[in-house]
Amino acid sequence: MPQGNKILLHVYYKQWMTLYKKGAVRVITYQKYLQTLKHVRMLVPKLKLNELNRKSYQELLNVYAQTHEKQTVLDFHHQLKAAILDALEEGLLTIDPTRKVVIKGTVTHQHKAKFLNQQQLTKLLAQLELGDDISWDYFFLLIAKTGLRFSEALGITPNDFDLTRLSLSINKTWDYKTSSGSFALTKNRASIRKVPVDWQVAMQFAQLIKDQPKDQPIFVKVGQQIYNATANDRLSRYCKRAGIPEISVHGLRHTHASLLLYAGVSIGSVARRLGHSNMNTTQRTYLHVIQELENQDTDKIMRYLTTLM
């Protein structure tokens, strides 16, 4: 890492991500760091680390936000901030230029719903065509019932099912974003877990996987190219047919977690089920649900206190 703070920002960022991120994160994740580097180099090619302050950093984000949506800007900020905070800790900066930053962004299209309520999910599941062969419909069912990530569900093999103990082992993913078409590592160590499944799902998949190769993925063939958009388009058609808000496959994961929280399951248990590295991720992602539940708890507390008089 550089010793002087007069190094260009994009040069420092490149050296930082090479030192701390290359080989430590998945290839697909590292590609995102490379994209951030590309934009920093393009937007502020001459900005030096010692010239970085709240004003120059906010200006950088504002320019980036002119052509990107708010969530993308937030992701860009988080990746760049990690390097900047390390520079601050190393004494290369005297202030935190990312403090009190304002995240902006464009609105280019209407987003799909983030999650469904229980009634809407029931209507959606009723649309699935669950026949004798494995299909996208069983894929949707599995994610709705387990909260798996898209790549985790693609990587499921018959060996991962423990039908006696009603559990599903998550220990790998399927690399669908590249042409390799092979198994890949999980997102993080916390993603390696056993997810309990209900007996209905266990019985359905017991029949589907009994004649399948034990160590091969059940939803994808080796060498087959899989597109997230294909699954999302199919799911959108089912949502329209059911008369409910359109949702993505990832939205099924959010739906699963939200319904568990509404059912009174603890944040810790939901975090472990989803494979989150810590509960802070769960709390940030489902803040809207948690706040609603806290409001309900306040009402319960007030009603209880009135009974004490």
C-alpha cells in the first residue's frame, strides 16, 4: 500500500482492492470492485487522495448519480468508502470525507415489489404447475419455502437433502453469471448452513430427486447457460395471472424472511436461515418490517400497562 497521501485516488483504490479483496471475495464480487475502479478513474482521474474531502467526495457521488439509480450509487459508495476509511486509519487522511454523505440517484423505471404478504404468496403458489418433473415452478416453490439465494438454489443436488431430518444443506452455489457452468463457493462462511424444510416440501422433492444423479444440480444441467431474467419473466407472468404485484425471484427470498418476522421468528433465527454474516444485515434489509413489529409491540405494551391499574 502507498505511504504518501499525494497518490491519485483511483491508484490508491486499485492497490487497496488488489491487496484486500482479490482472492478474498468471489470472482463475481471482485468484478464489482473493478467496475467501481473504472468509474472512479473515469470521473476523477486527477483527484489525489490528499485532496479528498466531504465536498469533493459528494461531488463525485453526485456526478455518478446522474446516470445511476440510488441503490447503485449506494453500492458504489460502500465499496469506495471501505478503502477511504482504511486510508483514514493509516493516517493518509485527517478527516472522514464520507461522513454525512447524501445518496442521490436517477429513477429510470418502476421497480417490482420487494416482497409479498401471506395472502399474495398463497395466490402465487396456487399458480405453479407442479408436475412429475423438476421445473422452474419447483425452483420458485423451494425459494419461497426456504429463502435461498438464486445461485444457492441452482446449486442444490439430491445429496443436499436430508429427508429424514427434514433439512437442506447449503454448502455451494452455481456459477450462472459466467460461462463456466460449474459449482462455486457460497457468498460467505455464514452461508454454509442447514435449512429446515417442512414435510410437504420434503415429500415433494423426495419423489423428484429419487432417480437423479446424487452429486449433480437438480435445476440445471452441467454446461447449460442459465439467465436470471428467464426465471423472473416466468415468475412475473404468474404474478399477473394471480392478480398480485410483480415480484422477482430474489423477492421470494425477501418474502420468506418478511413472513417469518411477521410470524414472530427472532431476527437471529431469520439471519441464520438466510445465511447472513451478521444480524445487522438482516436488520438493515428488513427495517420496514422490524419497525412495524415494534409499533405493534408498543400497542401491546400500552394495552398491558392499562391492566395494571
